[in-house]
Amino acid sequence: KALSSAVSALEKSSQWEAALATASTASGRGLSPDAAMYNSMINAYGRATHWIVALSLLEEMRRKMVKPTTVTFNSLLTASRGAVGGGGGNQDLTESCSSSWEASLAIFAGMNGASVQSDRITYNCLLSTLEKVGDVDLSWQLFQNMQSQKISPDTRTFSVLTSTFTEVSLWEAALDTFGSIRAAGISPDDISYISAAAACN
């Protein structure tokens, strides 16, 4: 428990190398990491842009019968937004994914397959990844799924959607989404204002 807390504290303070070194001492002592420690390790490898190694930890959790949590999958989604490649990890997933958005969707599918509850962070990660490739249809589908699960969108959700619509010149949809921010009683951020301004022009 103490080691798990130490790894988590180091990871959250951006000392990912120290976090991983501390985690390795647990293995050296024959201690089995719990879900919280695995989550911190996944975050640490994500910060180091070693997302394939982070993914391999999910497989290790399954082998050791440690149930992954929402935080586990959210950490993997965040890590996968960097790049796909490198050695190790789940080779089937690695070979089937040529881009970060494919990897993110595969991780999301795995999350659903494991019956792990998604949350706002899950959807915001997915929407941010899809924004980069301008996949409006899938972004809108995810947004509708989010609402059907009664997960309330936040400023980031609307901001990313507005930006996605603007990037593919769907001006009316961008402005409608921007209007939905205020209708939901949420304060728009700078990106939302910039996207809305671009749509007006």
C-alpha cells in the first residue's frame, strides 16, 4: 500500500522515472502491484511516450488477475494519443493499428469488452483524438453515446466538438455546438471562442 502511494505521488508530480524505479522495487521484493500501482505505471510510461509498454501492463494485469479500472483505460487512452509503434505489448493490437485514433478505438472496445464503465474523461480523450483526423461522424456518434449514458459533457467536450466541426468547414454545426455550451450553463474556453469566430468568418 505504501509503495503504491509512493509511485502514485511521484507520477502525479511528473517524476515518472522515479515512479517507475520505485515500482520496480516492488517487483524485486516479490510484491504484487495492485490496480492503483499499475495505473500509475501506465501513466508514467505514457509520459515517457512508451505507450506500447503501457499497453503491455494491461495484459500483465489480466494475467495476474488484477481487474483494470476506468482509470486504467483512461490512462491508456491518454498514452495512445502520442504515437503507435515500438516493441513489446499486445502485438495483435499493435499490428492492426496504424494511427493513434485506431489504437484509441481499440482500447475503448477493450474497455467495453471488460465491462469497465466509461466516464467523461474517456469520451474527451476519444473526441480529442478524433479531432486530429476530422472524423465528424464518429465524433458525433460518441457524443450521442455519452449523452445516452447520462455522462454530462464539460467545457472540453464542447470545445473539441466545436473545433472538429470548424476544421472540416461545418460552420453551422460549429456554431450550434458553441450555442449548446451556454445552453448547458457551461463557460466556453478560448478554443471554443476561436472556433466559433472562425465559423462566423
